[in-house]
Amino acid sequence: MLVRIFYLAIILFYQVKVPKAIKDLLEKPATQRSAEDLYAISSMMREMPSFRKYTRDMQTMLCRIVRYMKCGRRRVVLRKGHIGYSVYFIFSGSVNVVLDRDEQNVFAKERILTLKKGACFGEVALMQNTRRNATIVCADATEFLVVDKEDFLENGLDKQMQEEFIVRYKFFKSWFPVHHWTDDEIRNLSSICRTEEFHHNRLVAKDTTKNDWLCFVIEVGLTGCYATDCCYGVSSFS
């Protein structure tokens, strides 16, 4: 308990940058990260909305394999057309999303989107073996928490995501408004959704008129609920 309190104090104090104590934990191999290590890492990563969207089980599994990476301003992190091997969570700094793959023009092209702390990118290409659909350039010095595909598969995270997919699929399969849909249509709907766990007293949506996600409650318990979200108004950059 003292270890957890110590780590939590560090995290609360260093909200702008990843603290050295956490960087040291991220240097450890996945097999050597203790329960206290995972608690400290997850406490910090839950500051990011893109990480909180995962269930607690998935969060713990991600914390076991995530690594730290820092890039300077104007560093090209991903290139359009390349195969995706990692997913990136932005802890500090920001990146610009551009659609030009030309080495000479990538800094001159007008950005179409800026991603800041709390955002992530690379999920689609990582899970579906597709090529990156945009180039990502650091707008300033940026800290990433990175999950690599090799570690993702070796530690069974793909199986965990498949289990969560099955839960969503069964929910929509039995849901009256779409019961007449084909199996492929329901599978596609289940694929573009994500499962998120909400604990007691946690805010689900501050203003539903400005929410980019359509949420379905699939299970309610004494401590909270599980919901599946479908994006209907936001572009996804892989």
C-alpha cells in the first residue's frame, strides 16, 4: 500500500510529463512488472481518455507491455502507406495529421487535424493489418506510450479484444432494432464499436448533444456498467 501511495503521489505531482519513476518501470520487461508496477502505470495512463475507453482487464494487459518513447518537434512518427506495427498514446505534446506522403512536402502540407494529450492513433492499422492512412508529424516535443504489435499478440491482447467483440456481437444480435440485419452487417457494427467500463458515479457524457459516440448499455452491476460505443461523426486515423 505504501508503494502505491508513493507512486500515486508522483503521478499527481507530474501531470505534465511522464515522471522518471514511471519511465523506470516501463524499462522493465513485461514478465518482470509487478502488480504494484502495473497499478502505478495504469494510474498514470488513466489520465488519457483514449486509454480509459478500454475495460479494466484490457488496461492491465496494456500496462504490462507498453513502452515509453519521446520524439522531438518535426519528427515523422508514421508515414502514410506504411504497414502499422504499433499504437501510440500521446501523454504530452501534440502531433499533426497530414495526408501527403512526399518526404519534401510533409512539413509544408496543411494539417487536417492536431492530436493532443490523451489521444491515440494506430489502432485500426494494428488490428486489421492495413496500411496507415495518414502521416503523423510531431508539432512539438512529444511523449508517447507505445504498444507494439509483437508484444500485443504474444501477451494475448488480441484474444481479449476478440472476447469483447463477441460480447458486442451477441448484444446487437439480440437487440430488436437491428434483429433483421444480416450477420455481416451486425459483425461490421460490432467491429466499429468499443467496450468501455464505467464505475459508480463516473460521468458518461457531459453533454449528449455534443457527444461523438452513440452509447449502448449492455450490462449493469452493483459497481457500475459496461457500455459499447459506436462512432458516427469522427474520422479515424490509423
